[in-house]
Amino acid sequence: MRRLLLSVSGLAVLLGVVAVNALPPGTEREISQRLQPVGSVNRAAVAETAAAPAVVEPLSGDQVYDQYCSVCHAAGVGGAPLFADTGVWAPRIAKGMDVLMDSTINGIGAMPAKGTCMSCSDDELSAAVTYMVDAAQ
Ligand code: HEC
């Protein structure tokens, strides 16, 4: 971080030197004034990036279900197995978690890959499948 800041200000100084050498004398102060905001803006941007949280909290199974899966599974759209319908889910649950995860990640029949949650990690999808399976037992 400090090295980055140093190199940003170093770059500003370098640019200043190059610009000053290329232009007639007298404009030096004007140029360094113009360069000043560029240096400050860069520093602010760097600081902002560093302050942003690096890790986003993963969604829980019920959050993924509510936001993405329920669109089809709450009403059985396109033949989607109904949420919490034990009879409909039993043969699917019998296939095992690995098969259900494979269907979820790659899509199956009318269900698109990842159940439309393209930003979901495998862990988030797995939490959603577990949530749906638990509700149907
Ligand atoms: C666009 C509608 C749609 C959405 C959105 C959707 N599904 Fe599905 N899902 C289906 C349909 C339709 C099936 C049945 C497909 C078949 O067996 O032909 C299905 C089946 C499944 C199955 C059973 C797979 C199997 O191998 O039997 C699981 C598990 C599942 N969905 C999980 C999810 C999860 C988790 C999400 C959200 C991340 C999700 N679905 C979002 C339509 C959807």
C-alpha cells in the first residue's frame, strides 16, 4: 500500500520533470499546480480501493432460494419440483447430492444452469439445494 502510494507520487513527480523539461521556463509553477490534483485524485482512488471490503459474505441457502430458485420452484414453473413437496422430491433426493448438484450447476431439462444464479458459488448453490432437500423431507 505504502509502496503503491510512493510510486503514484513518484510517477507524478516524474511526469512533472518530463513536462517541465519539455516546456519553456515560467510555466513550471502552473504545471505543478495542474499536476497536483492528478496526484491527489490517484491517492484518493487508491485509498478507496484499499478500504473496500475484499470478501463479500456468501448468501445462505434460503437467501439463494428466495432470490433465484423460488421463481420456478415455488409454483412449479415448467415442471419444476415444487418446494417442500415430499412426494415430488423423494425420487430426486434418492439420486444423491452429487447428482442434484450436477443438475443444478449444469442445468437440467427446463432448468437453466445454476438455476439462473450466475454469480452464485458452488457452495451457495449447494446450500440452496440442501435447503430445498431439507424442506421436502
Ligand atoms: C427457470 C426455472 C427454474 C429456476 C430459476 C430454478 N429451477 Fe431448479 N428446476 C427447474 C425445473 C423445470 C426442474 C426439473 C427439470 C427436469 O427434471 O427436467 C428443476 C429441477 C431442480 C432440481 C432437481 C434436479 C434433479 O437432478 O432431479 C434441483 C436440485 C434444483 N432444480 C435446484 C434449483 C436451485 C438450487 C435453483 C436456484 C439456484 C433452481 N433450481 C432454480 C426449474 C428451475
